[in-house]
Amino acid sequence: MVLSDTLLDFFLETRNRTESICKPLEIEDYVVQPIVDVSPPKWHLGHTTWFFEEFILKPHAENYKIFDPDFSFVFNSYYETVGKRVIRTDRGNLSRPSVQRIYEYRHYVTDAVKTFFDKWGNQEINDLLEIGIHHEKQHQELLLTDIKYILGNNPLFPKYADFPVEHMIENRPGEWMAVEEGVYEIGHNSEVFCYDNELGRHKVYLQPYCISNKLVTNGEFMEFMEAGGYQRFDLWHSDGWDWVNQNNICAPLYWHKIDGQWHYYTFKGLQKIDLQTPLTHISYYEAFAYAQWKGCRLPTEFEWETAQPQFPWGKRWEWTESAYLPYPNYKKADGALGEYNGKFMVNQKVLRGGSIATPTKHTRPTYRNFFQPSLRWQFTGLRLAK
């Protein structure tokens, strides 16, 4: 738990960071929603603000005046407990409230939390604030990846900014790191913040295995492509093969072949692919097929967590072979916050690590990210195991 005086600084720092992510945008960029998985930037600004208003100010701040009673309907995401909401596919239809109005909402709620902070001495509220801060940090990552998808699907491939730096070479020799057979403990076990899906520390038995100390690179994946990896049904799950054919997939997301050369869209605009940097924006299906082609496999999340002290991580979310399931003795929180993680524990794969878009103070070895196997707009990559 963060100490209370530091917690307010952490809150204000997080609120400011979200707005700084949006500074390079034009006003028209705030409203676009190309696909259901991508939310308009202005919706993220409103939703993260609504979270503090709904779960802290409304129930706990005496005489708090709601900024706009319609905003709960507009900015609730998936909390059935809280009430009705705009369906996810329609977020891009909201020309109103305006961007200016949403920024006014943000500043109103931020100021209200600051004022309320001086009056509470309640550990429960401190815990709620800390959850809200990390919830907003999750949306900072989503903001960046959603902005990239919005601009990366604009035919002009406009530049967003010179940050964050997406492609960095892992300057070390590739090695297989051996892990001995044995019983290992998995799960969160410290005073540092974590989500409920990381709790339930427990023992697992692992067979001996090896894991790569480096992520798969663009050049290595291009060899897979040139060897006909996207045309070989025997490398793919049945669902993955259907996904490839139904969507005409022939390369990672954002890759474009121009005049015989592969390019990818980056925050800086369209660039030639750097073959030496870690691959990104691939689905679980592609990660699995590549591992099959190499005669290897993906690590389980337990293998990844056990081995992670032996290699650097945090530049790509790494697909694992683990289904997203509850740990032993997992217990959902009461009320709306119980909807945060538990209800998504079906039909999803676990990713470990973090990415260049993950905010500071928001990564840890036990963090369990999760997505459906076809999704790839996040900075997703892979590490081989055998």
C-alpha cells in the first residue's frame, strides 16, 4: 500500500500523464473508433474520470455534486452493477459531450478528489483510490495502442509523436535458459499493489524446460513468412487457420509491403522494418504457429514467472500457453469492483511482462494480462520455450 501523502502525488501524476498522452492529437482524433476493441481517446478520458466519481466521490464524499448525471451512462464500460451504459460499439458515435466538456469533467473530479483527500482517514478509501490509479494506468496503455490503431489505419499514416520508442534491439547473445524440475511458488506475495487475479499464491510442479533469454525478432518472423508459414495449415490451430483465411492474414498487424519491401506503421509514421528488433502486434495464433515452425512451444505463465529473473522483460506483452483461469482460492470482491477481472476468465490467453506502452510503476512479475487469441493491437510478442 502506498503511503497516503505519496498516494495523492501518485494520483495527480497519473491524471497529468493521461492528458499528456493526448497532447499530440488533433481534435478530430479524439472521436474515432475504427473497430470495437478500440475506444475513442475522449472516451478513455471520460471513463477514467467516471471511475473516481462513481466509486469514491459519489458514495463517500459528503455533499458531492455530480458533474453531469448523464455521464455515468456515457462512460460506464462494463459494470452491470452500476447501471445502463452506451454499448461498446457506439462509443465512436458520441460527438457530444465535446472534448472540452470532458476535460472540464476531468479537472472537476480531480479537484474534488484532492479536496476530499484532506478529509479522509479511511484505509478502504485509500485502497479504492489506489485501484483507480492503476485502472487509469491500464487505460494509458490502451490510449496509446488505440491512438496507434486510429492513426495506423488512416491512409496517410500520420505521425503521432517521437515517443514512446517502439523498436529497440536486444543487445546480447541469444541463449536457452535452463530451469530444473521442481515445485515452485506462483502468485503475488508482497506489499506492492496487485490485482485480485494475481492473488492465491500457490505451488506448481514444473517439468525441466528451457526458455529463450530473447524475444523473437522481426527478421526471425520474416523467415517464417518467407517459408510459407501463413500458408501451412499444419502449423496452426483449427481456429487459428480459420482466422488466417477468413481475414486474409499474411503478416503481423501494421506491416505493409511497398515496392517489394516490408514497412510497418509506428508512432513516428511509416518506416522500413528493422529486422533485429523484437516482433510485435501478433496474435496468439501467430505466436503458436511460429513456435510450431521452430520446433518449440510457448511457455506457460507459470514457466514464465519462474524463469523471469533470468532475462530482461517489459518491452512486449508475451503470449503464453496458459488459459486465463482463477488461481486457487480466488475470490471476487463484492459489488461492482468484483466485475473487474473475474468475469473475463473464459476464452482468453494470459500474457506476461509488459510493453513499451505500459506506464511506469505498473509492471511486476506476477501481472496477468489477458486477451482473446485473435487480438493483436496491443504490443504483443513471443518468447520461445522447449
